[in-house]
Amino acid sequence: MNLIADLHDCRCVPGFLLDAPGLESFCVDACQRHGLTVVGRLFHAFRDASGQPAGVTGTVVLADPTSPCIPRRAYLAGDCQRDARCLRL
């Protein structure tokens, strides 16, 4: 499973999209509620030039060996993203 989301102008509590620990908990909890196995996570908060919160980037790594579309060995999938460009490995 590969889900990428760029969120902006969301109808959420002001500041939620700037709260790295809060977003991490939200994303991990959502995965676990749906029976997915979380094997890793990393969330990082960004600040602007004046030191104010400016955004968050994050990832949740899942183990899902039951998926029929993913080979079980000799397989690598990855995404490298920057400025709306993507390199698929």
C-alpha cells in the first residue's frame, strides 16, 4: 500500500497540521484501528525563517504481508519526493 497526501486548507482545528506529534498519533492510530501493522514512523516539523511553525512531513511504514499484489521476497519499492517531483525506484 502506498498512500501519499498533500493536505492544505483542511477543515480541522487551527494548528493541527502544524503539530507533528499530534499528526503522528492521528496517523498511527488510524492505521492500527484498521488492522494495519505499524513497523516504523517519522514525523518532522518545519519552521519558517522567523522560527514560526510552517508545516509537517511524516511517514508511517506498514507491514502487510497479506497483500496479494506485493511479492514476499526480492522486492524493493520506494518513493523519493521533492517539490512535486517523484522518482520511482
